[in-house]
Amino acid sequence: MNEKQNKSCPICDSTQTQKIINWDRYSINHCRQCKLIYSDPFPTNQFLKDFYQGFLFNIPDKRNIEKQIETRKQELNTLFKFSKERKKFLDYGGGTGSAYKAACELNLVSYYHDLDNEAEAFVRKEHGLTNDFIIDKIKNSHIYFDYIFSDNVIEHLINPIDYVKEMREMLTDGGEIIIKTPHGKNTESYFYPLITIKGYFLRTLKYNSLSKSLQSCLIRFWHCDPPRHLYSFSDLNLRIIAKKAGFKESEVEILYYHIPLFKYSLLSIFLNFRKYHSLKSFLLRILILPVLPFEIMSKIIQYGLLKINLLTPGGIILKLKKRLN
Ligand SMILES: [Zn+2]
């Protein structure tokens, strides 16, 4: 099958689209109508299947696993507000299974789905996942879920509308879906230069002129880096996806989440003696040291701007509830 070229916006169908930059063999486009950032063309399904085997999966540090599960429990409780009844939960695109395990510990009947066989094998070994609780092919599943959780998956998929539609079909009446994804065009990312400069700007320079690369950072195209992330979403386009997937306006809610203040920071590298303990890491620390005061200053500014709501959050959440008719 050939790669699909996008003549119009893949979400709102508008032809008011504009190419921002080249990105290897892809281009990154912007829709003026719904503010979507997206890849053109999209890779083929087969390409993505091969690309993802073992790719996204990093074995988490043993000592961090328990902490991750505790954090997940708090997060799930806040996002879903679970009832006392023992209901069915699906961790959709579950990766290392922290949400799957957290839901088990919250006394839900927890199911897991991931296309990556390595990730699934890890969850079996680490969290005792068994065949009965693995959803292999979503389309063939005859189970209905009360809660579906999808954390940073939708931006990787070619067809997000079909993805949400599929989830809707698996949802009980009164059931809820939480979809977390990076927030397109956010300003919070400016405070994470290891991501914006290293991950986006320097890579952009490989395929575009300096002025084009600088301009693209002003347009804030981040979180779209095909073939990994094919989209970068915001409020408007997520609402369109929900509507096209069959949800009524009253069933849709948009929430936001922030990137932890010191995530991807030089300070976190400097202090991580467990991971960085070689001679090379020692030399890296010497290089980092003089930059640390500037980073701490920038974190104080970031904190202040967040407090007065002057930064758009790095993450967005689409919360969907299938109401009883
Ligand atoms: Zn659009």
C-alpha cells in the first residue's frame, strides 16, 4: 500500500493548510482552520508496525516501578472519579503497564492492550498479566469497558478518528474515556531546551534553512516528528475528532496537564548518579555545572509564569463520557 498524501486537513477537511518545514522524507503541515499540526504523507501501516517493535519500550528502573504505579493510581482516581462498584478498565496502548497495574490495585477488573510484543512480555513478567486480560485485537473484542485510558498513543496513529470511534464502540453506556496527548503549539515547551533545541530545532536544521528552522520554532510545531508522532493536537481539533467519532458536544470535556518542572532538565541529569556514573558522565557534569544557575533561573521564571497562567500547558486531555440516552 502506498503512503497516503494529504490534500486537505486530515481532521477538519479544510484546504486551508500550509507546509511548515521538511522533516526527512516527510513534511510537517499546519491547518489554519483547526490548528492541527500533521505529517504529510503518513507512513504506511506496515512501516509503522515494523518501526514500533520494541521501539517505544524502555525497561523502567526497578526502584521506580512502585513509585510510577502510586503516581498512576492518584492520576486515574483524579481523572475518572471511580465509583465503588468493581468495573472494567482498559489500558489502551499500555506500554510498561503502569496504568494496568494501578487499576488492578484500585480494585478494577483491568485489561491491557499494546501492539509491542516486548512491552506485553514485560507486563506479563512484572505485573502478572495473563491471557484472559489481554485484548489482542480491539475489533474482535466482545468486552465492554467502563473506563478506557489512552496515554500518549493517539498522536502516533494514522487515523485518530477511527481510533476514538473504536473506543466508543467498546464503551458501556455511562462509560468514560481519557485520552492524553502532547498539546500542540504549547509555550511551556520553550522551557525544555533539551527537547525543543535538541529534539526539534537541530533536527529541523538538517532538512531546512536556518531562517525556516527559526520560524518553525515560532510556529511551535513540536510534538509532530514523523514517523513517530504524526500529529500534534489542540482543543479545536480534538473536539472535531470526538464529534466525528460519534460523541455529542455535551459528552466532551477538555483538560490540560503540565510537564513536570525538572523533567528533561540538566539538573536531573546532573543528579542522576544511578544512570550516569561513567567517566564520560563525570566529564559531562563538569560541562553542565556552569549552566545550572541559568537553568534554575529559567525554572523560577517558568514557575512564576505558570502561576499566573501565562504559559499554555504541555499536555492536553480529551475526556469523553458516553451518556445514557
Ligand atoms: Zn484542520
